[in-house]
Amino acid sequence: MPGNPTDDSEPLPASRIMPGPADLLHYPAHNLVAWQPQGVLDDQLLDEIGEWLCDIEKASAPLKRFVDFSRLASVAVRTNHVFAFARKRAEQFAGITPVKSALFSEDWVGFGIARLYESLMKETPIDARAFRDHATAAVWLDVPAEILKLEDKPAPSH
């Protein structure tokens, strides 16, 4: 964190103060929103990811994003749907301040989908990057690596 580079204290707990999935984590101190989708990454789940991103973009200033595919059971998204999703995201996000979006997957198929998305988002305000390890993603996002383990639980929304 700027101003205190030697701060190795515990990351601040997440709070749930925006629309999205029940397990969406928001770290206001780091300007980060994170989500760990579960189940099958198919066309429907990809569309759900797009919907919560749109909701977040309407509800707050641009936040860095971290999507962790490690809890997916399998990947069954159609390639042409990834292309359509990327095109739609670029159109929805046009003209807004650039934002970083990190996609994490240790699995080669999930990582491949993340790399495809990364390449499709070039020349857009969404700076998407695919990662296979938390430490590298944390450096790129400028957040403590501990946060990206997503082990804390969101605070109640009331």
C-alpha cells in the first residue's frame, strides 16, 4: 500500500456493499472486488459474470477485479460465446476509466479461456490478464497476495 510499504499486517476483511453474487468480496481499502464462481463455467455462468460486472460498474467508481476459477468443476463455455461476451463487455465499458481485471486459473482449460479473454480485450479500457499464480496477480493488481486467497467471508449486507 502506498505510504506504508512495510505493512505486513492482516488484510482488511471484505465487506459486501454492492450488488452481485452472494460470495462476492469487496475490499474497499484496496479498490478490489473478487469472486470465485463455482460449478461449471458455461455460457450461462459467463453471462452471470458479465451481469455482476455491469451492476458493479453502475454502483461505484471503477474497481480492480479478480475472478478466481479454482472452484470450477469444469469448463464448458463455447468459444464463440467468449468472443461475443468480450465484444459486449467492451461495448458496455466504452468511455469509462480503464480498469484492471485479473483472471486466475491453475487449470489449463480455465487459463486458456482467461488468455483468450485477455487477447480479446486488448485495445479496450478493460485491461484483462490471465494468471496461474496468486503472487503474480497480486503484484499486477497492487494488492497483498493474502487477499487473493479469498479465505475470508463477506460481511452481511445490512
